[in-house]
Amino acid sequence: MLLPILLSSLWGCTTVQPWERGDLAKKEMAWDPDPMRSALRDHVYFSKEGSSGGASSGGGGCGCN
């Protein structure tokens, strides 16, 4: 049972050659391609959830505090 899982996880490993790194360094390949938009979205989400008590932060929901 453990052997097939181990073998399948090893097949996913590969070495990235230096000339291939340029493709992986593109903005589209980042986990978060637009960090400013993500930070604003998180701020709004946690402000709204803080007013209802969903994200364990206190506040009125406007994001002021």
C-alpha cells in the first residue's frame, strides 16, 4: 500500500534546467500574481468577517481598527 504511493510521488519530481527557469519565473506562474489586490481582498474579507465574529478579529466591519 505504501510502495505505490511512494513511487507515484517520486515520478512527480524533476530537475529544472537553468534555461527553463525563465518560464517558471514569469508573473503568471506565481502563487499570488497580484499581491496588492490579494491584500485588499483579504482586508475586506477579514473586516466583514470580524463584524460577524467569523475570523476571530474584533471590529465593526469597516476595517478601521
